[in-house]
Amino acid sequence: MKMRGNDLITQNDKQFNMFPSHIGLRKYILYYNIVFPENDTFMAQYTLMPNACGTLSLAFDGTAVIAELWGASLTPVLLGMEPNNYHVLLLIQLSPYGLYQITHQSQAEFAGKRLSLVDIDNELFHSLYQAFIMSKTTIELVNTCEKILYRRMENPLISDALLLATTVISDSCGQVQVKEVARQCGYSERQLNRLFLTQIGINIKNYARLTRFNYVLKHIQTSPCFFAALSQQAGYFDQAHFDKDFKAISGVSPQDYLKTMSDFYYDGMGIYDTISSKED
């Protein structure tokens, strides 16, 4: 959609602006990231690491607003220097089942894809578009988006069984067997897989695998250690299996990742450890 260049939020002193969601929305929305890219902000090799979370993205390139829905990813996504083309970029990072709650549509169709938001949810597109072009500050933009998205939360759609299953997997850092998750939920593995595919976009086995992978990334990111010890902590049989699984998911070895971490975007979901939460 076309717009005038002076209709947009005015850049403040910070290039990256990250805000946690309101506590009442946190089950579905993790945080908001508002970026004012420059020509050299993002490098050609900049890659998004895979995770089970969806994203809503709005970007202004000086002429038009590009609004997209990003489904859960199982493989790395090379973003490269694309964001450098935008004057401002809003990323609404969702929980693994947040996109289902917001769009009310099966996530199996969205996984691994970047789709035009207007084609998926015209009403949501126009609401977020208005917020994007009318807000004059980053805080105003976040608060307006929260009001829009809150209306999508009034009737919870997420299955209790799926919530329990994701909790069991998270508590085990992805090291639990699928049959044990099913036992604790009182569902069959087939039933749980259907829930995961519909409400998250990937099957339960891949969800657990990504959870373990992100557990590994978190430890590499915050306190690099010997990979032999980390592979043991993550429940791998030995370091060879650890290295193989890491490269199969990320495309690089853990050693290469450690050397070039700035080339990758990792969503550690640890924002609440570093950013004070909003008040109710």
C-alpha cells in the first residue's frame, strides 16, 4: 500500500527498540522489535535461525508498507541485506501458538513461508497498517498494536492438551520422548501431532527437536563452553551426534556458529531476563 514518507513514525535515538508484550498477552506475543536500519546494519550472510514461532512483519521502504506473516521455520532463513532497504521495520514476535490464536487458521499452511498479510487476514492487515502509519513514537506504535491484538485473544482457541505438551517439552529442554508427552497429556501421538500441525505448524517431534536446538543456542550464546559438556547436557549420545544434529538444523557446525554468531539472528526468548516487564 502506498503512503507518503512523512506519514511515518519519527526515528528516535535508538536503532533497535525492543519491547516486551503486556503480561496479559504474553502467552501469545513475546515482544515487539522496531528497527531503523541503515545501509550497513545487516550483512549479506545474515541468517534467521529456525524456531517454532510465527512473526508478523511490517516494513516501510520509503514508498509502500510491506506487511507479511511468517510461519514457523524448520530450516535457516537467509535474510541477508534485505532489511537495509527499509526505513523502519516492525517485527511482532509471537509464541509458537500465537499465530494460530491471532489468525484462527491452520498453521500447517503457513510453516516455512513468508506470506502477504493482506491475503491471509485483510482485517488484521488494515488495523496494523493504520497503527503503523499513524503512530508517532515507538511506544505509541506498540500500545496501539497491543490493543488490536488483544481483541484476538478474547476467545482462547489453543487446546489445553497442546499447552500441556509444549510445557512438558519446554521443561525437559526438548529431551523428552514423544510417547511420554502423549502419556502425560492423555492423548495419542497421532492426536497430538494433529494438534501441533494445526496450531503450531510442525509436528511434535520437530517441535521437541527445535526446543533442544534452541536450548543449545542459548547456552552457546550466553556462556560458550566445551561442546562435549554441552552435548551431554542437551542429552545427545555423544559429541558426534550433537555436531551432526546441530549442522542438520542450522546449516553450520557448532564450532563455525560460535565463530560467526553475529551472522545469525537467534530468538532466545530470554527478553524478560533483560528487559523489565510492563506493569498491568
